[in-house]
Amino acid sequence: MPHINPPVLGDESTSEEAESLLPRGSASVDRDGGKGRRIAAAFDEDEIFEGAYDFDEKVVVSVVSDLGSVGVDGPAPPFSWRKLWLFTGPGFLMSIAFLDPGNLEGDLQAGAVAGYSLLWLLLLATAMGLLIQMLSARLGVATGSHLAELCREEYPKWAMFSLWLMAEVALIGADIQEVIGSAIAIKILSRGVFPLWTGVVITAFDCFIFLFLENYGVRKLEGFFAFLIATMAFSFTWMLGEAKPSGKELLIGLLVPKLSSKTINQAVGIVGCVIMPHNVFLHSALVQSRAIDPNKKSHVQEALRYYTIESTVALIISFLINLFVTTVFAKGFYGTEEADVIGLENAGNYLQEKYGGGLFPILYIWGIGLLAAGQSSTITGTYAGQFIMGGFLNLRMKKWIRSFITRSFAIIPTIVVALFFDTSDSALDILNQWLNVLQSVQIPFALIPLLTLVSKEQVMGAFKIGPVYQALTWVVAALLFIINGYLLAVSQSIIICCIVMKLLPDHTIVYGFGILTAKKTTFNN
């Protein structure tokens, strides 16, 4: 949709507010000594850009205490709990990428294979994820544009199209994992009545739920996601109560760093799941759901303060949920024969055998939590797809059409995958490893543009990150690149071996695909 930012507060027609009415694009207006972000100086109907939200869709975050500062760019107002509530939402939608089925599988495998020993790494990885996501939020608030839009504006066309293709590939890979996770949950809850491909078709319709909720406003949509997160929290907390883990071992795992050669793959999996490429694009757009004037320094400072608080709280909750899942499987399966074969699909049965029924069968508690994780992540994937496609290509089309296109990109290959892989648990594990490799390859194509743009004064103005912050973020990014490079190298050999040893008799097509892909990847490297 075409999008123009009107002034957030008041009716005064100051030059700065007039500039905020104009689309970005053709000329620069000084801010902070002539080095501020670009603001268009001429209005041209054909140059109206696609925006994340129309102004009438945004949440008004001004309160009565702000009225005295209308038209004035002074210091940020004092902290307000009411304002924090108004800003709360985008961080929780962002946190869902930390709770998707891929993360849950990493949690259960880390717990089953490594016990409590990698909990400290889960905490560190979540902190690194918060650092990266706050850079994404900073970019969106300070510029008034999201990452996909800025890539379109700042990069040459060939680079922009390359980044768009990489973002779409990453999104499709993530969506396949998320849809498969939902389909597995539906299969568990239906006791196998609905096969995997049927669950995929059912999950495909969640984009219509998304469109229905979006029509009722941003806050209703955020409330729905809060309900799904609460469902996950309830389910996995219930499982924790059934497992009754050792508090002493849990604290040691959190506070004492420990890493052995036997658990290196699980450690890499924990860190590798932290940064999802599509989530970097998503968060920079979500923060624009609040009516903020990016041309007023005090407004930007205030928004960043509240977004930092709510994103931190959201990721603390996501960390606790991941911690509970890891702890349950550490308590029940560490050191057992099942540790090496447990996965999303068979985890419920193993939990049922281990902990029994109780008031509610733990198999169904696991299925409900997994369904909430899958549904929430698939809907946010659709949301991210809208922003990615609209931002890179500047598409102006109805939301339902764009949602349908975005959903089709992922659902069609997912149905094909479900038909081929709905035969054994090992087949789904192989699929998941392939998709993890795909995400690993795509991470630099999201992180490098983000870190480059937040370091540029002509883009960020006074909110460009400083040298120390730059160094820290590049170190974190380099660490993620190295870890995901290791995951890529290890996964190639593991996947090929598994295909040859386990799947060849029944899956000749998959075998050939695996060998061809491995050769292609080796050639490219």
C-alpha cells in the first residue's frame, strides 16, 4: 500500500513536519549538521513508496503528558508504564522466531544428548540474538523504513535483487520447517488420523486467519500472538512440572560453561538457530506499527527505550520456554538409548512412555505446545514475506493477494516435501538438517546489510552505532558465520551418510538429490 508519514502529534505546519509528509527518494534534507537520513524534497505521485503500515493502521503512542511537547524536539519524556504498554507487541512477534519448531527440535536434541551442560550457551545465544534484533529495531525506528526498503534504496539493482532472492529462499526454508512442525502437531493430536501432507494443507489456511485478524488492527493481531506464546509457556511449564528436573544441575548448567567434543553439534545447533534471516527483516518493519516521527530525535530515543525493554522481556520469556524444553528432555533422556533418535515427531511418544498420562496425557501437552509454536511462526513468516516482497520490489497490491503469493511460495514445495518425507522419523530429521543448512547459507545476506546500514551516518543520522558497538556486533556476526559454516560442513557429510545408509532402499529420488546438492555445494565452496 502507498504510505506517507504525517506528523505524529499536533497540527503545526513546521518545515520539519512538512518534510515528514514527503516520500523518501530524490533529495536530502539536513538533519544533525547535514548528515541526517535522506528525506524527499519533492512530491511525485508516481514515487510514493510501499510502506510497512498505513498511518491509520498505526498505534498512537502519545499520552496526555506529551501534549506540552507538541511540535518541540526536546528531551524524551519520563518513563511511563502506560506508554510501555502501548509500545509492547513488536518484540513478542519477533520472539516467535526463537520458539519455532526448528528451535524446539534443537532444544530437545541438546537436552537429550548433552543434558544440562549447554544451558549456558542457550542463554548466551539468546543474548546475541537480542543484540542483533535491537539493531534491526534501531534501523526501523531511526529511518522510518524497514531493512528491505533500505536495501532497495541503498544497493544497486543487481545486488538488491540478489538480496531479495536470498531473503525469499531463507523465508521458504524457514516456512517449510514451521509448516512441517504444525503438521506434525496435527498428526500427534489426531493420533495419526491426519497424515503429514493433510496437516500441511490445514496449516496453509493460517494466512487467512492472519488476514482476518489484521483487519481488526495491529493490537488484536498482537494479542493473538500473545495467546499463542502463553499456550507454549503453559504447555512446556506443565511438562517441566511432570519431569521434576534437578534444580542444582539446572543452575550448574546455566552458570558453568562446559563444552565437550561429543556435544559440539548440539552446541552449534543452539547458536545456529538464534538468527533467522527473515526475522531480521521482520523486526525492522514491526517497530513501524507505532506512530513515531523519525525526524524528531526525542521521539526516536523514547521509542528505542521502550522497544529495548519490551524486546528484552519477550526474549527472556522465549529463553525460559526453550530452557524448559531442554530441561525436560535432559531429565528424561540424557544417557539413554533414545537420546540419539528422538525428534519432533516421536518426542511425544517417548515423553508419554517416560512420564505417563497424569491428569492430561503429556503426549497431547507436547502436541499443543508444538502446534502453538508452528502456527505462530508460520503466520509471522507470512507477515515477514509481505514486508520482504513489498520492500524489495516496491509492490503495491492488496494484502490478501500478497499473502496468497507469499504463502504459495512455501506451501507448494512443503506439500511436495511432506509427500516424500512422511515415511519415517529419520527422513524428517534429514529434511530438518537440510533446512538448517539452507538457513546457515542465507544468514550473511541479512546480517551484512543490517550491520552496514546501521553504521552509515547518511542512513542513520545521529543514531548511527558507534565504533565500540560496531566492533561488538561484527564480532558476534563473525562468530555466527563461523558456527554456521561449521554446521554447513558437518551437515553435508552427515546428511549424505544418512541418506546412503538409511534412505536409499526406499528413497532413491532423495538419494540422488542429496548427492547432486552436496556436489554443487562443494563446487561452490
